[in-house]
Amino acid sequence: MKKKTLSAIFLLVGTAVGSGLITLPMVLSQIGILKACGLMLLCTFVAYVSALARCELNLQSKCDFTLEDVGLHFSGRMAALLGNVCLKILSFSLLSAYIYGLSSVFMPGSATLKIIIAGMLFVLFLFASSDVLRINKYSCLILISMVIVTVVTAYTKIKFTSLSLATGTAICSNIYVVLPILFTSFGFHGSLHSLTKFCKNDSKMIQRACLWGCAISASIYLIWYVSITLLLKSVHENLLNPLNVHEWLSLLKSLIPGYLIGGLVVFTISTSMIGVGIALMDDLHRLADRCHLGCSPIMRRILLSGLTVLPAMFVAVWIPEAFINVLSFSGCILAILAIMLPLFLLSKLTGQLHFNILNSGTWRIFLWLFSVGIIVCECLHLLGS
């Protein structure tokens, strides 16, 4: 496989494989392993097809447009406004959750540490996107290696005689909590305009990147989730979800060497922050072009890097338990951004599509129903809380 294709795949994997390594064992532990794996495979398929739908819009417009530009190109100002608002909310929400989650590894509740993490992220985004992507590729390789080592360590500690794959409450009892967070775990869609730009509108390369990006992400999630859940359930038969991220990580560190868990979480969240941040920076650069921002390239990058990081930092500092709550809310926004709006814009197209699966009316209806289900689940979650 060509190096450029590998870089495109790692852009998606690095963005997708992030918070899910922490949240999935937390939120899925009560519904049973078999049910959880089935839901994960379903979300993988939805993520793949919806990613192709989003990339199709860029290919049809022959530009590396953000969703706002695509909406304006194919529909009008209302679609452009919806795409712009959803992308900004999703990107800032994810960045804030990542800052909060990363701080929980070392000093939970420390506002100072969250500000320091945001400052490091600000410095990183001052570099060119190509340099950041190179860092992201190597970070992904380290992350995958650490997942393998941690999974092997976990399996050596599992008491298989005390396990049942089907343990857990009925899936319908808390699916409204599970589904939005699970879909958010595959939320690389905000970076797809960056992917199209990187692949130079090569549809075959884009399809390979989406396919392998989803497949690798799902494989990592499945292997990680099953191994960690088996370990925890073999030690704590009636395990209840910990109250917060810090308690969850402390529980893992009591069973697996702390340096493995700490290093894994750091690389996990860091790669996701890079992917989301690059996409948001690209979007802000386009906004600056439209506003005819008159300043030097260095000052422009400093300003946009600050705009990328500061809102997320304030949310992470001021909202309690931002990690889970923000990720759940992000699932609702992602359903609009990644499924509903692209499908609506695809309905405006009359020519031949690059990806055959998008020609199927059945799959389009299925995606619509899935996205509506995500939004209903988040509404129930908000009402329940």
C-alpha cells in the first residue's frame, strides 16, 4: 500500500480511535459483550457509508470544500449555515472532551492542567498541517502497539471460568445512553474534507482510506473492549459503571500496570485531538479567506490556533464531568453533520456517483432511520438526566 494511502488511513484511524477506548468499556459494560459487539459493528458500517456520502459531495464539487461550502454549493445558505454550525459545535465539543479526559489521567479536576494541555495543543497547531499529520501517523503506530501490549497483559489476568458473554441488562434499558457515545467513537467525519484534500480527489484512494480506516478502528475497539470487559467482569462480577473517568482509570490501573494505561490514554486522546484540530483549523482558514483577514501568515496561524483551542479549553474547565456528557451530546450533532445533511445534499445530485453503495435507496433510508434514532436517544438521555 502506498505511503500516501497509509497516511490517509492513519488520519482517520487517529481521529476515530480516541475517546472510545475509555468510554466504550464504561458505557457498554452493562449490556453484555455480544450485544455490544453487534452494536459496534453496526456503527462501523454506518460510519463507513456515511463517510463515503460525505466524500462524494467533495468529489462532485471537485473541491476540498468543508460541509458549509458543500451545502452552499449544492443547496443554499440554510444548508451552509447548518453545516457550519454543526461542524463548529462538534469540533469544539470533541476538543473540550479530549482536554478534560487527558487531564483526568494525571490530575482530575485540575483547571491548571487543562490550561497547560490547551497551551501545548495551541503550540502544535502553529506548525504546518503536513508536519502535524506526520506526527499523527507515528503516534497512531505507537498507539496500536500499546493497545496490543495492554490487551495481551489483560488476557493473562482474566479468570475465564467465571465469565458469561451474555451478562448484562436488557439492551433497550440504556441504549439511549450507549448509542450516541458509540457513534461518536467513530466520529472522524469532521476531518473528511481534509482527507479529500490530502488524497487530491482520488476516489479510489478515498474509498480505501475510509474502508481501512473504519475496519482498523473497529478492530482496535472490538479487541480492546472485549479484553478489558472480560478482565473487569472476571474480577468484579457485579461491576457497576464508575462515577467518573478518573475512577474508571484507577480501576484499570489496579489490574494493569499504570504506565501502560496512562501512556495508552495519552496517545489515544492526543491522536484524536490532532485529527479534530486539523479539520477545524482548515475550516477556520477558509473562514479567514472569506473574511479577507489581513495579517501576516504567522499572525494568522497564531490567531486561528487560538480560536481552535480557547473555546474548547473554557468548556473543559467550566463544565463538570464534561467527558461523558459532551461525547453523548456530540453523537446527536454528528448524526446531523455526518448523515442527515450529506444525504439531503446527495438527493440534489443527478449525475453518476463515484461510490456504488450510495445509489441504493435502501441504504439511504437505513441511514436516515439510524440518524433519527441517535437524536431520539440523546433527547431521552437529556430528559433522563
